[in-house]
Amino acid sequence: MESRGMKKWRPFATMPEQYIGLQEVINKQAEVPQPLLTEEQMEQINFTLIEALHTNKQVYLTYYKNGQPITETGFIQFVDSLGNLFVFIDEVFELKNKMRLSELIDIRFA
């Protein structure tokens, strides 16, 4: 008869679907509702976007994605108010990111 040797016992690793389900529950609990902006806040965001676009200044963008507010640093490259889109280049990876203006929560100069 042959020995099993050293094998680890992993009782819950037999069901990987369980980990996926638990992670979804945890993410749902961490979600926050998207804040509603006042007219004044939307005007301020608009002015800051236009100024950042024309002066090419670095900005801190706070936007709402997947139930979480996310803050990134970057440069505004393009704003399309009719199409409800803007493009910014993020500072870390220097990637172009397209985003809807409705997802934007706050913008400030760095």
C-alpha cells in the first residue's frame, strides 16, 4: 500500500462557483448609490472641464463606476457635450479613457 504523502485539505475549494457568488454578495454590499448633482455642481464641472481642456492642466476626476466612486488623475483631451462623452488620458498608464459625462461626479485641478 502506498502513502498519500502530504496533501492539503481544502474543504471549500471544491466549489469555485461558491467563491464567485460570495464575491458578488460582498461587492453588492459595498456599493453606494450614485450621487445626484445639483445644477450648480454640473455648471462648475462644465467650467472646469472646458478650462482643463484649453489649458491642458492636470485634473483629479471622480467618477461613478460599478457602484463605486473612483478618483483618477489625468488630462482632458476631448469633450463632446452633445454626445455626452469626454476623453481623458490617465496619468498612470497614459491610456485614453472614454467616459460619459453623466458618470462624472467631481473634477478638480491637481
